[in-house]
Amino acid sequence: MPDTADLLEEIAALKAMLIAADARDQRKDERIARLEKLVAAFKQAALGGGRRRAIWTSSNWRWKIWKRPWP
């Protein structure tokens, strides 16, 4: 039968591994968020934001963003 002290040590080791895994997952999530922002900035720079033009609608003038025809 396992000793109680050994079980307590194993439980403490498992808790430490869980804490380390949670920290690693949080860093991965933060890295993914940063990469998503970089991709969005790259797309904005590469494809451009389009040109703003004033167009007449039935009620008043409005701004419309005209995108480039290619993706």
C-alpha cells in the first residue's frame, strides 16, 4: 500500500504541473491574439483600406468605402 507521504508528494507535483500547463496555455492564447492583430495589420497595409467617396442616397450624402476589385 502506498505511503501517505508519497501520495501527498505526487498530488503536489500534479498540482504544479497543472499550474505550469495553465500558464503555458495563457501564453499561447496571448501569442495567438498578437498574431491575429499582425495579420489584420498586414492585410490592411497590403490591400489598402479603400477610398472614401461621398455618395448621394435618397435622404442625404453618405460615405462609402470603395474596395479594390481584387482580393
